[in-house]
Amino acid sequence: MADNVVGGIEKIEYAAASLTGVVATWKPMPNIAVGSVLMTKNVGTKSSINKEDGNRAYINLFAPAEGDTLTIGLLSQDPELVQELFEVDYVAATTMLEYYAEEKIARLALRITSIPMKDGRKCIITIYNNDVQTGYANNLTFDQVQQLALTASIGVYRKAGDTKDKVYTKQFVLADGTVIDSTTP
Amino acid sequence: MEKVKVNNDVFVEATGTLYKAGTEHEVSDSLAKRHGKNGTGYMETVKIAAEKPEKK
């Protein structure tokens, strides 16, 4: 049996967020900074009620966690993508972006494709509903480039006919994208 | 067994078989059902036309 592992990034794509888990067309989000992509799964905070007559917890209580987050650093500032991430006016004739004072929360779907790390398999992570805030990372120095630092708060979606909310999908495919049927005979 | 036309590439891990889109295969009923109209939709059953009885 092949192993399913998730590793480095092959590509990231974006589209308008979907609350129903359906995206028709994806656009590329190129030039990702090395090591900048981090998906954080937040877990609930545990507190315990202990027993006076013993050392073990009697009951464990779990307070719900904040939603999961994803961070991405981008090396390039493609005007089309910048218009998605910031409140800007873009004049293509002069390639000038004019930034508004207010912060924009970009509502995007994100699809991350990993590189094949083991057994020729890669993973496609699709997050349909993200609230994305964008800042800058790195000084403006000769040995760095200013990065767009995206922080996505992962929201929920609900497919037609479903009764529960979901957050993302992970699908393992062959290196060329072929779907794998893992049914045990 | 059922004859199917493959609409989307599928790799079946259990048998190590790659079914390429556009090809036709004789596959097990369970595989045809899994990827048929009510499954993933990656395969569709090929209907074999009934032979017409010869006129005498």
C-alpha cells in the first residue's frame, strides 16, 4: 500500500469564496516564498475538574477553538491579485496601484497542490471559504523582496444536501493528477 | 462484468490498473457501480445494442 503524505507546495490557486463547496475556475497565485505556507489547526482548550480524593481528572472540558488559519507569503505583487487582496484603484495604462486607507478582507477559495513527496502521490487541499487579510513582510533591502503576507481565516462551507458544516477537502492523487480509487476489494 | 467507457482517468490501487479517459474496458460490477452515474461519474456503462432477429 502506498503512503499518503503532504509536503511542499507545487502550486496555489485562488477563486472567489464558495459557501457551497463549488468552484468553477481557479486562477494561479504564483511565486510563493519558500517556507511561508503554514496551515494551523487550532484545537480546543482543555480544562479539567479534578477529584479531591485522587490525582486524575474527573471530567475534561473542552472550550471550542478559534477557526483554523493558513498563511502564505508571495514574492510578486501581481496587480490582478493585489486588487483581490487590497482596496485599490489600478490604472493599467500607467501600471499604478492606488491604495485606499481601509483594510480589505478578501473572501477567497484557495487550492493548494503539494509536490509528490512519497510513492508518487500529491495532495490537493481545497479550502472553499477564507477571509484573507494581507500585510507586508520583509524590509525593503537589497537582499530581500517585499512579500505579500496573506493570513487566511478558514471558514466553513456546506454542500447542497449536507446537514453539517465542513472546512476543507484533502484529496490524494497521482503525480499527474489522476484520481486514485483506494477501495479495498 | 460490465463494459464501460472511461470519462476521467482513474487509478485503481487494489489491482494497479490505470483506466485512461476515452478507453473502454470490461470491469467488475462493483467498479462500474462505484464510478458510474450514481458514483463518481468517471465511467459510464456502454450499452450493447440487442441483435436483431434474422428475417426468414
